[in-house]
Amino acid sequence: MSDAFPSSADTVVIGAGVVGNSLAYHLADQGREDILLLDKGPLPDPGGSTGHASNFLMPVEHSKEITHLTRRSIEQYEDMDTFTNSGGLEVARTEERMAELERRVQSATAWGEPGRLLSVEEIEEMVPYLNTDIIKGGFYSPGAGTCDPLRAGEVMRARADEYTDGGLTVSPNTTVLDLHLEDGAISAVETDRGTVEADEVAIACGLWSPKIAAMAGVEIPLTPAVHQMVSVGPISFFEDYEGEISFPVVRDMDTQMYERQHGNDLEVGSYQHRPILWDVDEIPSIDEAPLSPTQPPLTDDAFEQSMHDALEIVPELLDDPEAGVRHEIDGLLSVTPDGAPLLGPLQDVEGLWSCAAVWIKEAPAVGEAVAQWMTRGWSDIDLHGSDINRFYEYGNSRQFVKNRAHEGFQKIYGIVHPHEQWQSSRPLRTSPFYDRQDELDARFFEAAGWERPQWYESNEDLLERYADELEGLERPNEWDSRWWSPIILAEHLHMRDEVAMVGDMGFGIFDFVGEDACEFLEGMAVGRIDVDVGKTVYTPILAENGGFVSDLTIVRLGPDHFRLITGGAAAGSDRAWFGSHIPEDADVTMIDNSESLCTLGVWGPSAREIVQSVAEEDVSHEAFPPYTAQEVTIGEVDAWAMRLSYVGERGWELYAPMGQGRRLWELVEEAGEDHDIRPVGMGVYGTTGRLEKGYRLHGHELELEYDPSEAGLSFHGVKEADFVGKEAYAEALETEDAATLCTLSVADHAPEGGEPRFMLGGEPILDDDGEVIVDEEGRESYVTSAGTGPSVGKHLLMAYLPPEYADEGRELTVEYMGQRYPVEVEIVGSEPLFDPENDRIRS
């Protein structure tokens, strides 16, 4: 391991906390041989969050991605002999929290992590110093524990040096002054010890990451935030126990606090206090800070209630006359607009990567996954929820970050509904339809900053019209019906019977032009792209392992002109993926039209009559066949139309310039009055219509760990042209699937009587013995999507099932909120449950 500062390095990692150390170690393990790891602070503790974090790891989250990252991190800490398996306990003071802990058990089972509910008596036996008079019960995570991230950093640096045969250079006390670019790519890192040329640079310096990214003209959207912590000791109760921790880490969830033993001390941490956000430029230097830059003094008034609550739950410990406050800080950590890490390539600068906003409990696995991404293009654990490009071009402003961080800080220990909507910094992105939708009393949900109606209160009259069809499908339980309305189901039925308009979907829209555009896109997609002008191609986009990067539609607009349309939530990451694969010498230009074009869907039995009445062109079945696209003139609006549907109905997606979108809406709305056209929300488009047709959704059914054969999307076969992931894809088609995506229905919503319940997604699928189903690849079966299908009169679920369970008519069980519900396999594969021959779309 060298400490001589080099003039060049293949890879520079900025930040030598646990995240940077992990990234350097795993890059070395992946074959990188020349790595510079630098930090402005000293080692082993350079002064970031690694040095003051409470260092406990609670593996179970409602996010599969974060749960798997934490489990993998625990495995790595164990391998480095820096993990103590103490177990972890989350206690509830309220019945509402107990229901949330039942959901925690549900998630643990779904993601393959052990966990169970404990009674008050069991808690008292496990943690005798808790005041159990004030709690209702708890959730026990036997895999939880604590780690030593500073010692882990030393181990990882030593291993990186070994794997590179001395090719690791570690440079502490080194300040980055600037990042140099050349032709849009990273070229060098300028420091106070000299300038080092570099082919790739990873920013892994925690809450300082935005400051470093700004040197390259890009943004990493996070803000430093205070997490208060005090350490009280010596506690006489702990004197009879050896080691750092002998009892489970306790999280007092309703007060948003934790209490954990640390030798003879008790650490009390709080997220209960008001959000206290810092600006990165306000953080003192190492020389100026009394303890470290990320450990400013405790804000006493903000901690008063927390100390009161801590005294209430562990009075025996904190009332110890020998104990006193030994350490108290406003510990600084990184908070992002949605609480998830910020990982992946910063697409505006080639060779620049983000590995920021990572907690101690995920750090080793994040370093491993990002190293895999950097070296081979994909990671074993799908990181789509942490991809930094999810905020591209809308969520990077300082005000947005602070507003969302302020709101999100209060969710860290909160009870967060899976469909809960952010309230701050809205509306941000609106279509030209927004004002009219607001007049119609739309209930807006947000996706990638776009305001999209989920349903319309103005359609409440449809509930009476479809009362018979909706009987038994409404949700009496408040949790099940939160962020939902039965109006969605009525809107769906109206669309099936008459006609509906949906917009804007907030698509990512990218045009590719140039002589090499066809060849380039052919090499990116599973489907054949060299088709006739006007043809549409729905296609998976794969990584080299054959797993899903995305799924989208590509349309040929001309010999050298193609349009790619993808979901709004995936737009930033898809833009980065395609942009990073364009060869330097290729005649291909990518044009982002996402903010330039609006989209209005018109679907239903009467769609053709309405569109024809306002279109100058012939839109008959013969003149405008399904799965084609062409230019149309709608009244005064020059538009572009695609005849396809995500809801399984005859109709079109109409695209128009944003400036003409309001007029497009008015023309269609007026033309549809005689047909009782109704605007319907994304609840129909994204859930009810989609599930009845068995359409897959990226990030739910489609992830890196599943391939198109398993997902039922192998209808393209294997084309002659090479494309990313072709070898793995072809192999998958030749081998038996370890699991197949199936559509299931709930057979009984109240098997034990009482209130009917409706699954929301993420629930484990159980076998006849009540055990979660696991395929031969070690993947648990769980509900990837859930929603009611009004036209089939059933609540529908999608899930991957191994071959022995993937039989139509097979009865299984789903665990939901502490109870088990019978379900039946309706469809194996991709055949739609509703209109299986697709007669409606093709008519």
C-alpha cells in the first residue's frame, strides 16, 4: 500500500469512510489494479458519519432492495470479524404501531429475513430493563446487531492492497480542490497534494458529496441533517456483562428513538426532534471542530422531549445515580429527497460516479454493488430504487432537496403507507392539462415530479351506476383504502363500457436521430428495431446478465429517426443507460423531448368515433392499424399518435407540443360529450387496467434478477443482431425457468370472518405448510403488484412462482397484516385474464 501521491490512477475514490473503503475494496476484487483512495481527514476516522454513527444494523425494511443490501452487509461485516449479533427489537406503544409491526413481519418473510412478533412478557424476559407497562408488544429481528465500521475500513483497505498487488494508494489529509473535465468526461482530480489524472472518479464522501460534484458541474441531491445522540454511563446494570453489547438494540418506534448498550454506557438516539438541516458550507473544518466536523454540540431544547421519553422506557438505567452524560452531539448524516441512497453514474460527466447517502448498515454491500456496476455494467442486487438518475432534471435544486429532506426526516421511524404521497415542493412538473384536471377535482399523485391524476372526484356519480359490479370490491379497512378510492374502479368500468381520456402519463420521451441510430438501438433492445416506418416495438432492455434494465416502446419515425417512450419514473435512468452506450464515433444524437411533448390517451369502445370526429386523417382500422404510429391533425393541433394501449382497449396515445396540449384536451373532451367521455386517473391506467391485462411494470415485475423468459416476455425470440444481454437471454430461453410470473386472485378476503382485507403489494406467498415459497435460485415468491380488476370481479396479484406451484387453479396462501388469505393461480405466463385474445385492442 503506497502513500506516495501519484500523478495518475485508473480509479480515484473520494472519501475514505466505510463507503469509500468498501468501494475501493470491491473495485480491487473486481479487477481494478490502480486505485487512489483519498480523504481530507485523517485515518482511521476521517471525520465523517462513519466515526460517530451508532453502528447498529436492523436488516428488515419494507424495501426489498435495502433489506437485501443490509443482509449482504451483515455477511461482509461477519467475514471481517467486525459484527456482533445482538438481535434487534422494535417496540410499539400504540395499536397502530403494532399493526405496522405485523407488516414488518410480512416484509421480513417476503424478503427472506427472519423476524417475529413478541408479546410484552417475551420482551420483558429478553430486555429486562425496559418499562413494559407502556408497550403493547414488539418485533424481533434475530439477525440484527452492531458493527465496527472503522475496523472494517482497515480490513477493506488491506484487502484492496492485497488484491491489487500493492496497486492501492491511500492518501489521507488530502483536500480535493477541483475536478477536471475533457470533452465531457472526467480527466483529473486536483488536490492540495497535486493533480492526478484519472479515467474514472467515484464520489463517496457522504454529506460533502454535493460540494465535490459541483466541481464537475453536476448535482448530488442530498443535505446534511442532524440526528441527535447522547451517551449515558457508567450504567451499573451493565457491569455484570462482558463485551460491547449483551442485549438487543431497542428501537422505541412511536417516539422515533433508539436505546442500545455500548459497553457500560447506554446510547440514546433520536429522530423525534424537529428537522435540523445544515448547509454543507456551514460544516466546520477538522481543525475548527471540537470533536469532528460531523459532531456539532447537542441542541439541548430539541432533545428535551427525547430525554423524557427515554427516561420513561428505560428508567432503571437512566436513573442510575452513578451515571451521567458522557457524550452528546447533533450527529450529521445525509438525507436525500426520498430517503434512499444516491448511486450510479452521473450521466452528464462520463466516468463520474456517485456513491453517496449510504447508511452504515448498507455500506459494504453498496460498495460491492456499485463496484460491480462500474466494472461489468450490472450488480447482483438491483439498485434501481437508489439510482441517482431518478432525480435527473427535476429534483436537484437546493430548495427541493431541503423541502423533501425536511418532510422525509419525519418519516424515518414513521408509519409510511406504501402509496403515501410527498406533500412538499408540489406542484413542480405539470402538463397543459393540469388546470382542467384540477377543475374536475382530480386527486393528484406525483411521479418523477409530474402531477398525475389518480382519480377524479367529479366521477363520483359513477359509483351509483356501477354499484352492483362494485359490490364486494370496496375496501372497508382504512389502511387498505388509504390513498385509494372506489371511484377508480368505477372509472375503469366506464372506460370498458364507453370511453375515457387519460393524461398526462409523464413519459420519458427520447428521439434518436442519425445514420447509425438504427444500428445503435438494434444493439440495445431485445426486439427487432429495423422495422417499417410507423411501426411500434415494445421491448425489454437488458443488462449483460439477461436481467431487466427497463422495458419500453420504440417507434420508427423515419429511416434515421426513432422515438423511445418509457415510464416517467425510469426516464432519468433510461436516459443514462442509453446515453452511456452510444459509441463515440457513431452518428447518433439523443434528443430529450420529455418536457416538450404531452400525452393524452383516448381509450374505450367509442374511442375511434371520437378521434375520427376531430382528426383530418382517416383513423379507421384499415388506415391506422394497431401497434402503428403516424402524424395526425386534431382540430388545430398538429399531433402524433400511436395506436396501442396499456389498459387493453381500442384507442390511441396522442402526442402534442406542450403549448398546444390544453387545446388538444378541449377538442377531445368536447368531441366526446355525446359518448359521455370521462377523464380517468392513473389508478386505472397503472393498476386496474394493467393488471387485468397482465402487463408488467419495471421495478415491480421486471428487475435485474429476473429474465424475459421468466417474465413471459420472450415473444421476440432471439434475433440475429447482437444486443446487450443477448448471450444470457438466449441461454435463458433454452433452460427451464426457475420461476414464472403468474397472475393470482384472492379467493376469500375474510377467511376468519370480520372485515375483508385487500393486499397492496409486497406480501409473501406461502406454501401448504405456511412457509414462504423459494425457487431454486433462492428468490422468495412475493406479490409484485396488487390491485382490483373490476371487469373480472377479483382482486388480482402478480408473483413469480417456481414450476411446482405455477399451475392454473393451484391454491396458495398470502400473508397480509398478520393473517393468511387463500389465493388461486389464475394465469401462468403473460396471457391476459381480461380479453385474452386482445380483440378490443385490435378491433
